[in-house]
Amino acid sequence: MVRRWVQNKAKLNAAHEKPGPSKKKSKLGCGRKPILSTVEDQLMAKVAHEREQQHHVSTKLITAWAKNLAAEKGLTAFVASRGWLCNFLKRFNLTLRRRTTTGQSTPHDLEDKLYSFVEFNKKQRDLHKFQPSMIANMDETPIWADMPSATTINRRGVQAVPIRTTGHEKNRLTVCLAVKADGTKMTPYVVIPTKKVKKELADISGVIVAATPNGWMNGNLTADWVEKVWTNFSFAKRMLVWDSFKCHISEDMKKQLQRYNTVMSVIPGGCTKYLQPLHVCINKPFKQYFREFYDEWFRKGEFEYTSGGKIKAPSHLKQITWVVQAWGKVSKEVIINSFDVRGITTDNAAKIPCLRKEHGDADTEESTGNLCDIIEDDDNDNNERES
């Protein structure tokens, strides 16, 4: 044994001079304790309670709850930073989960259609000297009676991640939104599934309400939108950008817009997810704001019930009021930028993502798995229309 030590003297001395990492393990419970341990325990209890009720829980709600709990404890310096939120989720094994329960196909000549659209808009801007205030985009988007988020904060590894609803996911209304390139929001036009609009709905300020049996937009209502919303815009020469929905490109509609001195810029079929400002940039935040009002209503539990004891969907009055409030929260900056990045107010390819070589499908973005980069995904916008 001693002989072996003598033979390996140099190695032993080197090992003594450069010791490796200590193999001593820290005792369980050692280390710095979270400063807000009591607040975080209460916060986790609230998150667990909300999820037991199958309510939607977002990172935004967790931050708001944390601030309120900290204020109750007199911790006025607590700001609920993004770093704190990230660590809180890790400490309690929470992450963003998708609720457990066919978009457009890309045309083969996509690049040609994209460039053709951008060039047409440039030609019209140069020909008619259109200012941003004379260029607008209109789009129809569905709003469902139930608007639960597809994701919620929940513990890792749990297989079932339900989010409670009223059971009226298939009931819908259609909202026609329109914006101008200078950031102006035009009056929303809401189509409800009924035969006649009640007086209490017609009297809601800041919105126009119409009705069809299925709640979908059709040719007659498109013409009505032109008369009640578009003509209030201006009688000067102007340009309206919208998709190739058959009601938009019918001969009757073309004649109606000509009477109102309007140049029509039609987004090519299959290109809505690349070129439509409202579809790509604006509908998502609008629906996110709408969902916040829905979540608050659901969390309070102020429901009406059927004779059979089932929860009724939120009334049309509530939904239309939420539409007006959500529309009011959409920022002017988002609207202005959306026209640039969709090739309507500029032909600079460097500013238009879909004209870059590395562009991808605008509808396939996914949030990363990094807790610090969690972003709520919006429900897929199944933009159903009457055929």
C-alpha cells in the first residue's frame, strides 16, 4: 500500500493542490428563503382554488393577485416583476397548460400574390394621393358565447386540465371591425343570432347591432355596413381593404362602393393570414380584452339559470357591452403599425414580414417553453362565414 502511494506521489500532490468540488450535500431546507413566502403560499392557495373551480388563470391575474396580497401585508415595495413571476411558477411547479378537450391552405403562387397585392396598393396610393386617414381595413370575426382561454396556469404533469364553461361554446355572434391606417377605430357592427334586434340592444352606445337567424354576415348586412359605417367615414376618394369573401366582391357591392367613391383592394384568396391587418395584428388583442371581461363575469359567478338548472350563456347585452369595451382598449399604435407590416401603407419589403425570405405561416406561432417567456395563446380564429 505504501509502495503504491510512493509511486503515485506526483498525482496525489496534484490532487491535493487542486481539490475537486465538495461532495458534501446541503441539508434539506437550507438556503435563502423566499422573502414573500407567506404571500406566495396564499397566492398558490388561490390559484389552486380557482383551478379546482375550473376557472381560467393567467399570468396577468397571478401578478394582480400577488400585488393585492402584498399590499394587505404592507409590502408596498413589492412590484411583482417578471423575474419574480418566473421564480414563483418554478417554485410551485406551475406552467402554462393547454386546455384538454382547418385553417386556410397556402396558395402555390403565394409569392406572386403577395407582391401583386403590395404593388396594387402602392399604385393606388400614388395615383390618388391617399393619406393614412383615407385607407381602411374591414374584417368579420366570430365571438362565442363562451370564450374560455385554451391555456391556464396549472401544475406540471397533471393529465386532465379542464376549464369550466357555461356549455354554450357553439353559440356565436359576428363582429365586423374596421380601422383606418391613421389608427382610427370605426364603429363596430355586431350581428346576433335572432330574428329581431331588441330596443335595449339597439340603444347601446358605440355600436351598431343587426340580426340574422344564424348570426352570420351576409350580402344584405354587408351592404348595410357600407351604408351605416363606411359612408359615415367620408365621401372623398378612399380605399377599403378586405378579403375575398363573396359578399365583398359581388357585382352589387362593387357598384355600391363605386357610388361612394371607394377603391376596393381585395386580399387574394389564401393570403388573409399574411396581409389582413385586423386578422393578423388586431383581432387577437381585441379578443384577449373581451376574454378578460368574460373571465371576470365567470369568476364572480353571477349567473342566470334555466328551469333545468343549467347556466345560461352571457346575455347579448353583456356580450355587446364587452365588445364595445374591448374595442376601446385596442391601442392606436398597434393599428397604425399593422397597415405597414401588411404592405398596405408601404412597399418597403424590409418592413413587411411576409415578403422576407424567412417568413412563416402567421397562424402557426407557438409560445416558447421558457417560463420567463410565457405568452398567452389566443384561440384559433375560426373565421366561419355563410357560404
